[in-house]
Amino acid sequence: MSGYDIERYLNVRSAYGASFGPDGERLSFLMDTTGTSQVWTLEEPRGWPEQRTFYEERVTFASWSPERPELIFGMDEGGNERAQLFRLDAETGEIENLTAMPDAKHRWGGWSHDGERFAFTSNRRDESVFDVYVQGRDETGDDAALVYEGDGWLSLSGWSPDDSRLLVSQAYSNFDQDLYVLDLEADEPALEHLTPHEGDVRYQSASWAPDGDGLYLVTDEGDADTLYLAYLDLEGGARSAPETRAGSKATRESEQLEPVIDGDGWNVDGVAVDDETGRFVCSRNVEGYTELTVGEFDADEPTAYETFPEPDLPGGISGGVSFGPDAERFAISTSGDTVNTNVFIVDVETGEAERWTSAPTAGIPPETFDGSELVSVESFDELEVPGFLTLPDDRETGDDGADVDGGDGVPVIVDIHGGPESQRRPSFSSVKQYFLDRGYAYFEPNVRGSSGYGADYAALDDVEKRLDSVADIEACVEWLRDHPAIDPDRIAAKGGSYGGFMVLAALTEYPDLWAAGVDVVGIANFVTFLENTGDWRRELREAEYGSLAEDREFLAEISPINNVERIDAPLFVLHGENDPRVPVGEAEQIAEKAAEQGVPVRKLIFEDEGHGFSKLENRIEAYSAIADFLDEHV
């Protein structure tokens, strides 16, 4: 044990979200040196960066203009997720609020190629739906032109190469989307539907091809269980909706969608395309690790491509690609269990990667960070559940599984991800490294319902099958109890958001397994959660959990608040007062009801946070309190 406190670990920094300036000589990125993510710029590898924004609130993205020394960034207030868009003049440092409508959400849609306009979607008109707006670079507020009134969750995937059209995505759930083109030059702009389908089909990470006559995207259209890279020809006329077998996924019948790269049993989870050169970077998620393909599409045959050497990047998890001018280089963020997040610049043709940012590790030697092991646990129905187990560095097991250190087992934190359509991957976590340094083991399961393992796996927890995922947690805990390095009587559950629900459900369904539970911004009651979540989110969340109109009785039945009398383990509940996703009332009610049952309960509410804790001082307070709570009860 090195003995560093939580404040030291939370001062391990991350640099990510890079964007090339128009001349390719400057790079912007986000870094949390001041305690919240702010905009920084850099002109040379490992040079001295210049801080550009100085807010107490977190900046969520930054994007350089393609033509001018200026960038647009997004920022909300107090974690309320109602992001506003700001323009930063990189020469003068002047910042202007371009949207100035604090009650509305603004979702960035990109610069036009000439840098004169930008696009976004917003729920200004109706909080429950998103419309498409186009705004001049020097316009503000009401100057934005509402170019299309939406009726759902709309987002933008960029301008066509000639800036005459916008690529629009509509999401019905995390596993069902549609793509449209919006012609901005039409007298009355309307959406042209590109992806008519039946059943749930994913159309994601869409990018324009260089000639504007097609799109590259990842999809599972057809009978595919996992995502593959495809090319969609826009010149072949309208697509008709494919017929499907009852209960099946949509079947690919149109020759306009052509496969380009298959994931070979794993998701091709994203693609970035330079729409001038056709150069691209696509990523494949293999058991949680990133595998990159770098190449260039053929100008005459859009499904043909040549590949370049795969870059040698540390850590195993990479993403967030930004091409430089002429696509000779690209910026990418990389991370790993023992590697904090930094930005690298990669030469496309050679694959040579050079680290540009210097996010520090707060003086903690990186060699003291502990790496995880990918394991598999058989659940109640013989389903194999993957997870990542990390042991403190003074505990090792041999090839036969025996504890080579001997002695008593260590306590373990079972940290359950949110989503539920998310995935725990072996990226850097200062919180995890802190608890490992304190002598805890760390187990991160990807129970049924997680993304990254195919659509079928992700659907195994839908609606009436919700508690099957909680049974996966029980199987994981039984596996841990048999592990020679683990103390079976000192197992704690921890999780955030939907992971907070999983903690509460695990404590109510399997109360004898736990020494303690930590619920961070979690769901306690699905009925009140769906009633009170942001209007713009309700339909998307009902697609996963079940609807209030049709499934209210079942939602109430599985809600931990209605089974609170089963909780035996001490419970710590943490939440943000401004949470627009899981309202703070979820924390209030479970803490009150559990305490009435005689359960030791601690509650901590942050008035200036939302769905999670973004400010350093709040993170220090939260995780110091969690550490004290676990030390007391585990």
C-alpha cells in the first residue's frame, strides 16, 4: 500500500476530447486540472498547454471551426444537462454565449465546412422533443433558424460535403434508430427517410462519404447480432421497408446497404470518416478492448479500402477521433487499467503514435496502479457473464487459482455499471485504484443487458426479465465467495444510476450476501422514476424498462422501495440535487424507508450536482465518505 489519500487519487488527471485547429498546428482538448473539465490548447507534443476556459462548471465538448481561430464548446449548470453553446475566440480569449436559453438542452451538430454556420438540436419549443436548428457563427439566441420541427429524440451527425444537407438520427431506444437527410435548400425542408425498417435495428456512428452520395455507418440490419460497418448508397432511390418474420429482426433486402467490415462476432462500435479524403478509423470492441482499423476508402468503389498499420497505443481502450487537415494525422484519446487518459497524435500512413498531452498522475507512480483480469462466471441458466477482477498488488493467485500469499482473504467491492445498455471496460479509474491501494479487491461485472456482447445478450434483461440480471450478480458473488483471495464475509455492492438500482435490488433480492451497499444516483422506484425523469427521456427509458401505461404493476413489483424490508446490510445513498435523469426523490425515499426498517443508513446530497459528481471538491467529499463507510462496515 502506498498510502495516498482519495484527494491525491482524484487529482490524477485526464486529457481527452481533442479537436484539430483549422491550420493543423493547434490542438484543443478537455482536461480536469482545475477540478472540472475545461478547454485547453496545445501547439506541440508534450508542450506547455494553455488553459482557455475558467469555469466551475464542466465543459462537455469543444470543436474548432474549420476555417477560423475559434471554437465552440458546451457547458451546463450544476449538472442539469441543459447545455448551452459558447464561442471562444482563440486569439482574444473572448467568450460569447451563442444560445443563451438556460431552460433548454442544446445538442451539438457540427460546423458547416465553410465555418459560417453550425447546427444543433434543441428542445426549446417543447421539452419532450428535439428540433433542428441552424445558426450563423456570429448570431445568438433567437437568431437561430428552426429548420425542422421534430417529434422525438433527434440528433445530428454532420453536414454534407457541400453543406446543403444535414444527416439526422432519431432514437427510439438504444437498440433502435433511424437515419434521415434534411435538405436545407428546399423551400420547406423535410426529412428523407433513409432506413425504413421493422423491429429493432441500430443505425449508428453515421458519416458522410466524400462525394455526398452515400454514408458509412455501423448497423445490425439483417439478422446480425453484432454491429458491422456498412455503406449506404443514397443515389439508388428510396428504400422500402423490409418484411420481417414475426418477432425477428429486420432482414436486409435492399442492395443499397452494403457490408464493408464485419465484426467477426464483436461490435464494430464506431467509425470516423474524413469526408474530403475518405480516410477512416473504425474501432472493434473485442471483450471490452479496442481494436482499430485505419484505412482509406476507394474513391470509385466505396466498399473497397486499403489499410494502414494499426497504431501502437497504450492501455487498450481508445476513441474520440479527430482528423487534422488533409487527414494526414488524427488525434485520439487512449486509456487503460494502469494508464490515465491522454491524447495521442497518429500518422495515418505509418501508424506512428506520439503522445501530445501530459495529464499528470498526481505524483503517484504509474507502476503502482493495478491491472485487471478478464474472467467469466456461469450464471443460474448457464449463461457466461464476463467481468473484470482486480486484486490489490499484494494479493496474487497462482495458475491453479490458489492464493500464493496465504493469509486471510481481502474485502471486495462489486461495482455495477449503469445503463443498463452500457459496458464496464478496462479503462482508468482513479476511484478503483484508490480502493485497491486501501486493500480492497474490485470486481466489475457485465451482466445480461450490457452492451458489447451482441443484441441478444443486451435484450436478456428487458422488462419482465429485469431481475435475471440481478441473479447474475448473485452468481458473481457466489463465484467471488469461492475465490481464494476474497473474504466471503466482506463483499460490498456499489453502483451508479441504473447500477444504483442494481445495488438496491441485490440488497433486497439476496440480502444475506452483502456486508454493505453504496447507491449513487440510483433508481429506487421505477414508477416515480419514470413519472419524474426529464420529459425528453421518458419514451426512451420506457422502451427499456416497460411503460407506465402497460407495465405499472410489474414496475412497482420489482422496485426496491417496495421490498425495502428485506435489506439487512448498511446502506449509503448519494445523489445530486439537480439530477434530471434520476430525480433526487429516488434517494430521499429509499433512505427514509430503509432507516424506518432499522437499517444503518447514511445519505449525502450535493446541491450543485446532477447525475453524478463532476466537481473535484464534491468528489473528494463523496469518496472520502464512501471509504469511511466501507471501512466501518466491511
